[in-house]
Amino acid sequence: MSPRIALLGFSIECNRFAPVSVEEDFTDRVLLRGQAMLDDARSARPRMLAELPGFCADMDAAGPWEPVPITLAMTAPGGPVEQGFFDRLMFEWEIGLREAGRLDGVYCVMHGAGLSTGDDDPEGTVQALVRRIVGPEVPVVASYDLHANISEADISTVDALIGYRSNPHMDMRERGAESAQVLRRLIGGLRTVIRKVRLPIVPPPVTMLTGKDAHNRPYGELIDLGQDLMQREPWAGRVVNVSVMGGFAYADTPFNGLTAVVTATDAEAAEAVAREIAIAGWARRPHFVPVITPLDDAVRLAVGTADRNGPALIFADVADNPGGGGRGNTMFILDAFMRAAVRDALVGVIHDPALAAEAHALGEGATFTARFNRAGPGGFSHPFSAAAKVLRLHSGAIACRRGIFAGGIVDIGPAAALDLGGIVVIVATVREQCADPAFFEAFDCDIGAARAVVVKSRGHFRGGFDEFFRHEQVIEVDAPGLTTPLLQHFTWSNLPRPVIPLDAGVTWEPAA
């Protein structure tokens, strides 16, 4: 009999300090139900991120199965999800599961750093609903972003938790495929336990790189250790998955913290491997303190790129990362570069629907005064004006080619490339982090000819722009914003204290 698998998902990374995320944020990206989920997952260029496509492809290759798609809600990072909308999603998932009939398994596409306006652990709430309906015997597997904050409910309601192992997230499709493989083993009779160990370390996002070219990669070393421990005796064959979850600081939850999560066939193996990873993580605690470049120094470096004997540079506006809930429209770096007369520069992607609409109304070739953030100050988003020329217009559907969006479609809405006199700025209607060179190339911008490139992204740009910039050419800029890695700039309400890097004298000892 073909396995009958329910499919559902809730995927958003929530920044407690950002504006509330509403239903429209999901409909602008991915809010799919029933057959539409499968159609997108199996399409040549899916709109959804790659976990479910990877799961479906692996299941399709393994033999006949019966997918039961319910609802997938997935959007870009933002503030806590409006509770009424989340409650409606819960109703859809409940009705879909109750009407599904016989189920042999459930796959949940999660993120793990979600919030709603009334719930600090919506993923745990969704998974508890699933478990309540399908009962204790039906296997449930959930895949998680490595930025997940892991609560007890997140692991007690599933039979396996599969976390990303790559930051930038280059392995989403692979983790979806792994989820399918583990679920088939569970359906075949495998029984598991999950254990976790959390450290009093809340890693700022810039300290969580896994790429081999990074000079300082304490987090990547922990992920590598986890994969190595799986193969060592006496744990080989007993450990099903090791996921080292760095967490997402800006969610500000009571269960924030670097957490080793191990799925195994027995508690001894799960506990021992999680403990070993935690000990190694604690030994690396000094490396989870961020070091980034002051804005004035970044400006001097940008001015220096005019000397074509030196390398071009890419400047990451890590404090205004739409991929972490930033608004994508702070002007601090653009303003400073303009005042310093930086030339041959590209900046993207600025979220400014009004300016994008004006550029489209004026048409290519028009000159005008570009007024950014014209509605007035809002948080860190201050007005800024400059003489501009409309170079290129675009409808907004970008066929992405590299990094986390590779092979997919990202729609940034009506968008424009504006020349501010040596600095070309991409302005878009829909907020999105600049993680793929295609966000410039769609406007015929020559990245290879630019001397300075500014991206509204924290780290995922590294997976897209690495064909142009080595690690040594990346400058992470210290400017104000909702996603600054300098965590001392926030007022925390729920974060467990004391924690590194916020507090002095933090101690930890592994349980006996």
C-alpha cells in the first residue's frame, strides 16, 4: 500500500522588534493550499523555498506515494504574525488533517523562529495540533532552519527534527530530501527519541557562518562535529540526525540559545552526542562576539575602491537585512556614500513602493528628484533625496540563479534601477533581501564592473555573490537598524539571562 503523507508548513523568521506580519505578507510570497502546493513544489521554478520540492522529489523517486497537501504559509522574515491570521491557519490545518482519512506520516515544513502576536512558539503549537489529531503512532517529521529557537514542544511532538546544515542556506532541498528518507524509515518501523542541550549563548547572526572560506567559523565547526560524531563508535548507526541550531536572537524568546538537537534510536546516544556538541560549543564561546566595520571606515574603504589596482568590495548592510525582519529602506550607507562621492557603485534592494511606482510612471530615461521614505521617519527609515535618472524598469518577477533562491522565482513587484550620479540603486515594491546577483542583473547592471556593491542582506548574499567577491572582499557595516548584530542595542524582554555575548561572568556546566 502506498504511504499516504500529509504535507503542511508554517515558515517565517520573526523579529519581535519589527512591524506585525499580516496575511498579505504571505499572499505576496507563498500561501498555497491543496494541489497548488504540489504543483509549485514540482515546478521547474518554484516560488516556495526548497524543502518541500526536495521532499516531493525524493518521495517521487522512491516509488508510489499519496501526498495529502493541506496549507503551506511561507514568507520573508518580519514581525510577529497577526494572531487572527495564525488562528485561521490553525483551523485550516486542523480541518485538513481531520478530513485526510488514513495517514501513514506527516511532513511539516517549519522555520523555528516564528512568533505570533499571542504565541512565542507557533511551530510547537502547530506540531502539537498535528500530534493531537494523528495520534502517537503516526510518524511526524519536521524540517527547521538552523536559525530556529528550539522549545520543548518543538521536539516532543515529532519523531525527527531535521535542521539545515549550511549558512548561507544552500542545503534546503537536501534537508527536504533527508526528511523524506527519515520519514520512510519511520513508516517502516524505526523508533526514535530526540534530546537537546541548550547553551547560554545567543549567537549574533554574523557569527554563524558555515562556509569553509570564512576565517572564523565556530558555528560551522560545531555542525561539522555533529556530522562526524554520527559516524563514530559507539554512536554509528544509532544516531539518525544531528542538528545544531544557532537560533534567531531577534525573536526574543525564553528558549533562545545555541542548541544541539539529536534524533537517535535510543536516549543514551541522543544525550551523549548532544552533550559533546554543547561542550565544544562552550569552548568556542569567545568567538560568538561580533566584530563589524564602523560606517566611517566602510566609507573610506569604498572611496578607496576607485583605485582599480585594488579589489572591488561588497558591503553588507547587516543591520537592515530584510532576511531578518529589517525594513530594507534605511539610508545610512547610501547617504554616507553619496556625501563621500563614491562612484561605480551598486546598491540594492531598497524597499520603497512609492518611489518604484513614481519611476514606473515617469518611464525609462526620465530625470527627477528621487525621494526615499517620503512618508517621513519611521524607526530607522529616514527620508533622503537625490537627483536621479530612471535607467531600467522591471515588472518584478526575478528568475534567480544562485544562492538560497537558485532555480526559483522571487517577485519583488514593480521595480526600478535609478542612477544617482555614479551610484545605481535598485528600488522595489516588495521587501526582499538582496541574496542573488539576479537582483542587479535583471536591470542590466554589470556587477563585475562595479567597484563597490552594497547589499541589504546579512549573510545569504555570500551564497550568491561569491562568484564576484571572496570572503576577504566582504565588509559587514555597523549602521543602525532592526537587525544589527550588536545585541546590546536592543531592550530584551524574554531572552534568557545571563547569556553570551550580552552579559559578563556567564557560566555553564554539562549535566552529569
